[in-house]
Amino acid sequence: MTEKWSGWFWAILAVYLLGGFILYFPLRYQVNPDAISYLTIAKNYSRGYWMDAVNAYWSPLISWVIALFCRIPVDPLFIFKWYNLIVGMGGLFACNQLMQYLGIKSYSRNLFLSILAIIFLRFVFSVTTPDLTVTVLLLFFLPYWLTGKLLRKPLITGTWIALLYFAKAYNFFFVTGLLVFEVASLVVQKELPIKRILGNILLLYGVFFILASPWLWALHHKYGYFMLAGTAKFNHGAARYDNYAYMLRFVAPPHSHSVFAWEDPVLKSGFRDYSVFESRENFLFQLKIVWKNLLQFLTGATNTLLIVFIGTILMIVSYLIRIKELAGMPAIGKWLFKNEYFKIFAFSTLYISGYLLIFVEDRYVWTSVVLSVIAGAFLFDYFLSVDKRRWLYFALFLVLDIILAWHSLYSNFFKAPPHYKEIAIAEYRTSRRFISLPPEKKKMAKWPDDGGYTLFGSWYVAYFSEGSHYFSLPADISKANELIEGNGISIVFVPAGTEIPEGFVIKNWTKISDGIPESIIYQRP
């Protein structure tokens, strides 16, 4: 216990919190479309608009947590930032616990925890979404799985599944995949009778459905059919049918408490999905998507995906070394079911594999990034005698920490293009012009319907000003005029340099040139 919470660990934690405190102030206004959805839903829970808050696309856990603090007289976005910082701190505890379980020496753990602290700071401020919460929950869940408790403690496992499902619906299917692995392990090694295995499976899913049933009922009541979530079908179909295209149309928010229609894509987008096995064409298309996503890892399309690719190799090497260490164990155990690094490799690979069917974003693989670093810690600890050259390794990792902090924090957040700092502040300041207006004077849209930063920036202004956004007006000014007058649009965002044609109603509105970058704002007099 003394080794687990060493002075170095607390020092790393203190530096992490200090770094988070420093980064918070310049980055507190940075927001993203998903964050607006989660935050608006949280406000709806806080204000008692229960059925408006129920959502098939956005998993509820993070909104439930933020809703608890929505009565505090500050924007819940700022609360979300501090919440993420605390969750990242929990991630360091989880990593320390996992590395200790894997037998990595205290000094090696602390060296790699210093790297992980910087990585978690990057996660905290890069996007404001539940992905960091999911990552940390999975890091706490992983030792539970590694110790073989998944089917031995069905009541706890059922509770875990419910918690992970509420954090992100995808986790239900992921843990189901782990259960298949666990069943194979117990059957092959004859560690539990099949009858008891089946009984425990029924019990754990029974616990899950009891805990999830109020939420599942609410989804059924709102959308009219049973589902665990609508996220998978929307995202899966988007590869073929561009389900995001509705953002370039004029679409009203789903209800009077919404900012924009991205808050409920299942209800407002008219999305389509396709069945993989319905036709040969669909099957080949799905294979093409999987291959395209795999290539992103193999070619290192982003630094994050490159780390995961290299980390996967490190996991495989760690697995092979562990086989040697388990020499006296039966083959099936040391090669598969009792080899912790094979299980970590399976955990990471299985989690990624579901996203290969749709698309891969960096934040979806954060868990694998952390596990890649931990695999590196094991190999470092195995091949190098850290006890003999402690100050040398301390100096080396100090340099590595500085380089990593410069690259992943300073270069990412504070160098051009300044989307995280200067633009976010401009969006917030622009919103102060409109915050005191009545709701009917804060109906916004973007013209023309061509996407670009102006569309996203106008969403953020709508959020901060507590307005509503109707997405995009058509390029045809006669149709645009009709929609503006018919829906009471009072604020229109136009990309800078775009000529306003004669006959367009906004031509005579008040022109604001010093709002968000690259944009002109037209406000109804």
C-alpha cells in the first residue's frame, strides 16, 4: 500500500492538477457540437424537462452528472472542464493500480505516469465529451476483468455493464464480447460448470436490464420502439448515406429548450442505415469501410492512431515475454486465458474493432493509447535495470515530458490555427451581444448552405447566448427569405467576403463585422 501511493505519485498528481489549472483559463471557452448537445440535455434535466432530455443518440450519464451542478450560476461548460480534469486524475489512479497489478516496479510506474499525466491533460481539453469518462471507467474495469471476476460475480458485473452502457451505449456490446471470451476461458479450462455459467449470464443480464429498464422505457415512450440506442444505426448508415447532410438544410431544433437539431439526430435527421448482409454490394461496401479504417492505423493517419498501432505491437511483444514467464503453466493458460497481456491486447483490439465498422476518431481509441503506454512501461521495466540508473532515467523522462507537453499541449492548443483559444474567446464574446435578448430575438441561422467554420462558429454563439439555431438557409434567396420570415430568424451568419444579393432581406439588417472570425453577422433591427 505504501509503494502504491508513493511520494512521486502524489507529486505527479500535483503537477497534473497545476497544469490543468493553468490550461483551464485560456481554454475554458473551447466547445464542440457534441458538448452543446450534452450540456443542453443536462440543463433540461436540471429544469425538469424530462422527456425533452431523454435522447437516443447521446448517452445519458455525463448529462446526469452535469445536471447536478446546473443550478450553480456559471455556464455548465466550465463545470464540464473541471469535471474532466477530476476524471483525468481518476485515470492516473486507475493506471497506477493497473501497473501495480501487472507487477511493474514503482519507479518505472512513476516514470510512465508522468507521461500519462500529460496525455490525460490533452484528453481533458481537446474535446468536451464523455470519452474521457468512458476511458477512465474502462481502465478501472480492466483489472476486474483480468482477475476473472466477470462471470464469478454476476451482480457486480451487471452493475458494471449498466454503468458503462449509461456512459456510452457501445460499451454494452463491447462487454458482451468480453463475456464471450470469458465463457470460452471457463469452459476450456473447466473452471466453472456450464450450468453455473449459464445461470450467471442470465443473472448479470437480468441485473443490467433491471437497472436500465427505466431508461429503456423512456426511449420507447419517446421514439415509439424498443432500442438500446440510436447511435450505431445513425453512424453506421452515415458512411453510405451521409446522415450528417441535414446540417446543411434548414432544420428547426427538436423542441423549445434546444439549441440546434444536432441535439437529437435520431429524431431530426431522417437518417438511413443499410444491412450488411442484405446484398453482396452492401457486404463489399462494409469490407471497404473496415479496410479504409484499418489503413488509418497502419499508415498512422494521425499521431494518436500511430501510437495505437505501435502500442499494439508492444502489447504483442509483452504477451510473448509473458508466455516465457508462465513456463510452468498449461499451454492454454499461458498462451491465452491466463496471460494478462494477451487479455489486454484482446481488450484493446476488441474495443477498436466495433469502430472499424463505421469510422475512427482519435477520442474513440483513448483507452488503447493508455494501454499502449502501459505496455511500454512493462517492456521498459523488463529490459532495463532502473534501480541502478535512477537519475539518468529521471533526466531522460523529464526531457521526454517537456517535449511531449510542448507538442501535445502548447503546439496543439496555443499555436496556429488558434481554434482553441482566440477563436473560442471570440465566440463567447460575440454571444454577449445577444445574451440579454428575448428568446424570439435569438433565432439564428447560417447562409448559404455550404458548411465551413461559420456554421460551427454560429452554433457556439447560439449556445453561449442561450439562443436557438436552425442550421443552414438555402442559397436561393427567395426560399431563404420565406424561411427567415416564416420562422422569425433574427440573426444570420454569413462567411466574410460573401456578397449579399439584392432582394435578400438581411441586406438591410444591422451588420456586425467584429464578431467571430471569417464571418459577418446580420441582425434584424
